[in-house]
Amino acid sequence: MNRSARPAARIAAAAALMTTLAAAPAASARAGTITQPAPPVTASAFPVEPAGTAPADGDGLIPNPQTPTGSPIGPPSSCTVTFASASGSTSADVNSWITAHENSITSTTVVCLAGTFTSPVHVWGKSSTALLEIAPGPGSAATLDLGQVAPGDTNPNQFWADSGGVSIVDSRSVEIYGLTVENYTWNGTGHSPAGIYVTVRSDTANQDQSKVPHLSACFLGGGSCGDIYILDNTVRDITNTADENYTTKSVCGNGNVDAYGIAAIAAGSATSPPLQHLVIEGNTVTGTRTGQSETVTINGDITDFLAAGNSIHDVDNIGLDTIGWETGTAQARHGYITGNTVYNVDTWNNAAYGKWNSGSGNCGPQQENAAGIYDDGASYIRISSNTVWNADQGINLDVETAGKETDHLLVSYNTVYDDPGTSKSDPSTGTNPPGTGGTSTVAGHDPFALYIDAFGRRASIRDVYVHDNTLQNQSQNYLTPSAGMPVVDLGGLWSNVQVWHNTIKGMGAADRYNPLFEVDKQPSGGTNTVDCNNYGNLSAASSTVNGNFALPATDWLTLAQWQAGNKHGWDADSQVGSFAGNCPGQSIP
């Protein structure tokens, strides 16, 4: 659509309209009680294990956030074996013990660590169903203070040759609790460090474990790979330092500059056995430099998973991502993303997203594009009760792979907020989420608070239900402000979308850049509902980028104009400043 300032011929008319706008009553909803249309997906599609119940193979249930393993999250009360760095124990000792015992244990086994270890810890090829837990010993702390990636850090059977500070490969029934993993690094495209790394593969029929690639050990004999619990860890300063190299052309904008904070990656197809019952909960991930990869990622043939209560902040690419189509023909699916706090996510200083300037001989920034929470091609994903604050894109629902789809996405009860910021570059000052302390240095770079799109050529997004969120975008310092920085934006091939009973706010009367609801492309089909929303902080400026409400060729400043002109019946029962009394007080969950 036209995303430049409104034509000059329309400015005078807009100015005349604004002289009476402040005195005009808020657009009112229709009389009579409104019945909410049936949403395309609801919370009933995401059943959760009963509290106190451990996941069972193939049960189709998402682990319970209160008791993900069947018990409340907490430190172990005793240890099966303890390795203390002060007594001379090393990561090699830990790995040797795990290799010798991982497939003979018959009950929960706790490997306790105490002190600082300087090389990675591995669980490779564990097929036993008894839980193996790695955690600090009672009264102790355990840190993996790692340096540069070494060749032996990578298991040769991995689909991708990434390297984990803690790596769980071809395994099941493993818990990583309470560790600090830090300072794992590489510079360039030769390796991709990850703080904690989980991977399995079912994309091959070869069961000979001596040959690569082979079916993951946990799948042998009709077994399952799953029950992987990443709980209450701190992952910090995991970096590929090439993404802060602004003077080397070969790494500028290079898609092979990668790292991860926490990554779970499963190669397979829609019909091959998935990794199931993955839990990433209660972790803090910060200070990462991940190039063109994500801070926390759940990618590929993974089902019945939970990402809950994590704090992800001050990172230079996507905060939390669910992905399909990259590791075969499978989508990450049937997952619950809840209670996470994601803030200060910005690609401005990420050279892996930069553009080479031959004149200056430097890698310069491009438009900021990292979401706080991102769905890229996954299926049946519930994103609920999260806080996303000062991210380049708040919540982004999308699919990048050409000809593929993302579907059945439920987005509810989230708070997305973006400050105006103070600079197009960093630092750009703003607030941090309530309760976190400190200030943001990357505020105001957000082109969308909520983006519903299908980026890939001929890709599509369908069956999306967005309800009871609070979405506010006040960004003023996106690299190209003339493109606009809407609060809610829909684009690509989209269908069967319901946007219902949300609070949607801009910056206020003088704001030129933050349309509240923008449609870049008309829906491709299906039943699409936009209604019972509460709009606030509308612009009354005489020259705006796409008004407060926009379709591909037309925009409007007032809700009444939008209601009359959008020709879809959208927002017929929405209001400015409050929810309409005739809208249901409770949305369909």
C-alpha cells in the first residue's frame, strides 16, 4: 500500500475536520447485544496435562506450567553423583560419567555440579526413559564459563552443525536445571554457538548408529524422543562476534553468521516421529549476539511443547521463535507460549542484518526487524499472557518459506508496548517493563506491535484469533518513518482472521506515524472479523502516514469514517476510549 505521508491535496480537508474532532462524540456501537462469531481456533485446541501429572508418550497434551515434569519446579534435594570443580572435576569427567550411565539408569538420576566448568556438557544418545537431571548441588552454584567453540563440541549426527554449551542430542528424558551458561562464542561462519542446545532427527531411516546420519537413538525400537526440560537456567553472553564487525564486507548481511541462547531443533517430516514434550521455562536469556538466528528457538518437528515464564532481554535478534519448514517438511506445532517477558530486542547494531556501504567501507544498518515473539510457519500455537516491550516488532505471525503456511494461531491477553524512543540509532532511550528496573536503550524502533503477515512468496496465514490483548505502539524512530509504524498490521495472503476485544493505542493527537489498524492487502478469503475493539490515543494530525485506519488505497482519521468506509463491516461495534457495552464482557476463550 502507499505508506508515505498523505497527499497534500487531502491535508486541508483533514485540517478542517480536525477543528471539530475534539468536540465530536466517540463513535458508538450499534444497539443490541452482539454475539461473537465462532473463532477459527480456541484454547480448547491446546489441552494441558493435569497438575501433578507427568507427560506420557503420545498423549497429545502440553506439559503443565506449574508441574512440567509432574512435580513443581525446584532444586534437587539430593544428588546421585557430584562433580565439584574445586576438587578438580572437569566437564570431561561429567561427560564420561553420563556416557557410561545414561542408558542403564532405571529411576531419576541427579548429576550435581558445583563450581565453574570451562567446557561444554553433553548428553548424547540417551534412550532410557528414566529422568537424568543435571543441576547445582544443594547449597551450590554451577557455572559453565565457556570460551571459543571447539570442533569436538558438535555431535556429527546433528542436522545442523551447531554447538551447545549444554547439548542434548538424540536423547530423551533430560532435565537441565539452575545452571549458568555464559561466554560461549565464535567469530564468523565456521561455528554457531548455543547456550543450551537440543536436537533430534527422524529425517532418515538409517538405524545404524555408527553411520551418519542416523535415526536418533531415542526413536529406535518404536521409542520416543521427548521429555526435555530446560528449567530456571541463566544463559548470557552467547555470541557470534561477527555480528558486531562493521568493517568486514564478508560478514555484513551474511545469513551464515549465527548463534542461539536456547535452541531446540528437530529434523523430520509431517509423518515422522516428532520431538515431544519440550519445556523451556523460567530461564533468563540476555546479552546474546545471535546474527541471523534467534535468541530462543523451537524449530521443526516438535510437538506438545511449552515455553513459559522466561525472561529474554537485551538481545540483537528475535526473542522467542516457533518455526516450520526449515528442517524438512514439518512445522513446530501444538505449543503454548505463556508468561514470558521479552524486552529490548533490536537489530540496529547487528551487522549480520547490515548493508555494505562501498563509499564509507562500513556495514551500515537496515530497517530493524526483530520480533519479541515470532511465529514463522508453525501450526497450532497459543501465545498468551506475555509481555513484549520495546522490541523491533512486538508479536509477529508470519511464514517466510515460499509456498508454505502458518495456521491456527491464538494470541490472547498479551501486553505489547513500545516507547517513542529518542534516536534512530542506539542508544534510543525508553522504559523497561514494570517490575524489571533499568531503562531501555533500543526504544522507538518498532514498525508493528502486532503483525499478521505471510512474507514468503505464495505463502499464506490462516485461522488466527487475536483477542483481549493490550497493544500500544508509540515508536517514532524506525529507520524509515515514512513507511509508518502501525499498531496492528495485516498483510500477505491472509484468511479466517478474527481480531476481537483488544485495546489498541497509538501515541496521541500529534502523532503522524502510528496508524492503529492497517491492512496492507485485502483478505484472500474466508471469514474475517474485526470488532468490539477499544481504540485510544488517536492521531489528529493534519499530515499522517495512513491516518488511524487504513486499507491498501485509502485511510481515515476517525473511527466513524473507518466504520463507514472499510466495506467489510469491521469495527462496527468498536469504540474510542472504552469497550462498547453491547459487546460481550467475556470473549470466547
